[in-house]
Amino acid sequence: MNAIVTVQDAVTAFADFIEPTAAELDVIELESPVVLAEVDLLDAQIKTLDRPVNEVDARRIRRARNRVLGARRDLANRTAGASAPGGAA
């Protein structure tokens, strides 16, 4: 029993550092439209795994791809003016 408590103390000693910072949460919020669009694309592709792709499925996948590209474009345009951390060029 002592070994378990000792390991628990070692693991939870850094619990304060496990939580995301405000900056990390802002980046997650900024990237969430891209993630959601990619999930929609993946859902559309999964629906076609067990059957031949018909015209409606192809249209659904094409629209999902366009949403992913649009979300990536918007993200790139929003972050283009921001400087990289650490002064990287």
C-alpha cells in the first residue's frame, strides 16, 4: 500500500502544471472550426466505407472538403498577422 501512495504523490505533485493555460485555450478555440470541419469530413467518408459512393455521398464529401479548406484558409488568414512565439521568422 505504501508504494501506491508514494507513486500517487509523485504523479499528482505536478497537477497544477497539467491544466492548459489561457493561451493554450485560446489556440484551441481558434482552431476548433478546423477540427469540427475535419470531423464532418471524416463522418462523410465513414458513411461510404461499406457501400459504393453514390452521387449524394460524393456531394456530401465534396462539400465537407470545401468546408475544411475554408476553415483552414480562415485560420491561416487570422494567424498570418500574428508573430510566432520566440521571435521565429
